[in-house]
Amino acid sequence: MGTKSQLNSAFKNTLIMHCDDKRTLFVLKEEIEKTWDKLKISGFEDQKLLKQLNDDVSQYLDYKNSVN
């Protein structure tokens, strides 16, 4: 997982998407950020949160690639 700025950069490339797709990606991005913040608090040692972050990012990227 990259930084939030990398995620924000990827999110900015959604300008020509349908509003429902943009909203879905926004919600997925919010979930990634929440998990990232929890991981920071845990010192990046919580394996369950690491798996959740990986799954969240995969879901975001899969959805983003499917609508482009």
C-alpha cells in the first residue's frame, strides 16, 4: 500500500466516471483511510488489519479498473 497521497492521486483520475461509480470509489477510499489510521495506531502490527487493508485496496483497484 502506498501513501494517502498516492491513493488521492489515483482517485483524481475518476473525472469522467458516472457519479455512482465516483461515489462507490469514494466510499472504498474512505474505508482504506480508516483502516490505514487504525494500522498506524497499532504500529502496523495487527495482522487482521493488514489483511483488511490489503483486501480494501484490492477491492478499490478492481472496481476502479472495471469502470475505466
